[in-house]
Amino acid sequence: MRFFADLIIAGFPPPKDRKLGKGGVGLDIGTATLAVSSLKKVALFNLAEEVKDLAKVIRLAQRRMDRSKRAMTPGNYHENGTVKKGRKEWQFSNRYRKQRAKLRELNRKQAAIRKLSHRRLANTLLPLGDAYFIETMYFKALQKKAKETKISEKTGKVARKKRFGKTIGHRAPSMFVSILEKKAKSLGGSFKRVNTQTFKASQYCHVRDDFTKKPLSERWHVIDADTMVQRDLYSAFLLMNANSLGTKAKRDTCVKIFPLFKSLHDQEINTIKKEKRKILNSGITL
């Protein structure tokens, strides 16, 4: 027998005396990482880093369940392993049911850890400024499979249509944005989403004052022969200096603040290398 207790506490939680800093904060968020630029700090983070171990356990549990289901009802599959269309009846073994209950508990733990991790990261960003700028991202679209069938140039085979569904499911970048926005606004700050199509943070260069489209594999922005900055951090720097409409970066401000940004940028890159932190899709070699 199981007994459950539900504790309900009325009233308001005690204040934690959190305060916002002063100035703009640029946020360049990806499917698994976050780049931050401000007058106080420049930083790169992996989103919900603590869930990576549970993600592996969940993946293995799902494979066990799939093997069990195929063994119990082989008639529901074609010879190539794909599921037949139409109405089907499934038979589940006792091991499958136990594994399913275990998977539900793993997903519950992962959701709790992910939310706690997002809140902790959001709290560390609050003292950096009081005006947050971030590009509008449509994560739902990134979860979907690609519609076009393409041939891989390396292998000559049909390229996989999978995109970022699993990564977004585990890291939940949209949830982090919502948590940070709520915290910043509750303390009197502003949170503005700039237009991705007009701002083009990943393409603009404030020195040359032009736009150059770069492939996703190119993780460093080369300004000149002697100056090279990490792509995501530079995008966050441009967002930090967005105009009031959020349509483009203020070039004069970028020129004025860039030496400070470059100094903080180099400190962060050196710290990441020294601590041997692996930042996903950053291009930083340890």
C-alpha cells in the first residue's frame, strides 16, 4: 500500500533581496547553449548541463521498451522494421510495464532538474543588467524533421532528416527564456525580443558595417587578421547594443564598447580552456 501527503503552505515566500544591475545584456540562445554579453561579464553556458546523464539513461530505457514491444508483437512491423499503418493491438510484457514506470519517473526527475538548473542560471544573470535583448527564436520549427530529401556530399547516401528535436526536448531553451523574462520583469527590468530577420546578429560586422552569411559550421567571426571572436558571444555583443526598436545594432556604441568586450571575451575563452569545460557547438578546442 502507498500513502501520499500533500503539503500546502499559504502566504508569500520571503524576499531574497535580488536586484538587477545596470546596462544592457545581450543573449544569444541556441538549442543547447547560451551566450551572454554585458558590461560586467561575457560568458558561455550549456543549458541544463545536469540533465545530460539522465538523458543517456532515458535513451537506454526507451531502447529496451522498443525491443520488448517488437518481440511481443512482431506482426505490427514490416520486414524493414517500420510500423504498419492502421489499427493495431499491442501486447506488453511485465518487464515492459516495469520499464515504462521507470521511464516516467526518469522523465519526472529530468523535468525537475532542468527547471531548477534554468532558475539557477537565470539568477546568475540578473545582476548583469536591467535591459535584456534576445533574438526571436522559433524552437517548435527546429524540432520538426526536414521536409526535403538531400544527399550527403560526404557519404553519397540520403541525409538524415532529423534536426534538433531531442536536444530541445532535453535542454528546453524556450523554458529558460520564459523564466528569465519573468524574473527580470518582476524586478523592474525590460526584456525585448528583437527581429531576427532584420537584426541578423550572426551576419553583421560592426567594423566593416556589412552583412556576410556564414554556415553553421563556422563558429568564429573574423574581423581582421589580428582579431577573431567566438561567433555566439559576438552575436550577444551586438544584441547588447541594439537600438530602441530592436531592428539593428548601434554601430557607434559597438565601436566604443568593443575593446571592453574583447577583453572580457578573451578572459572567458581562457577560463573555459583552463577549466576544460566542453561548450557544445562553440568551436573552442580544449
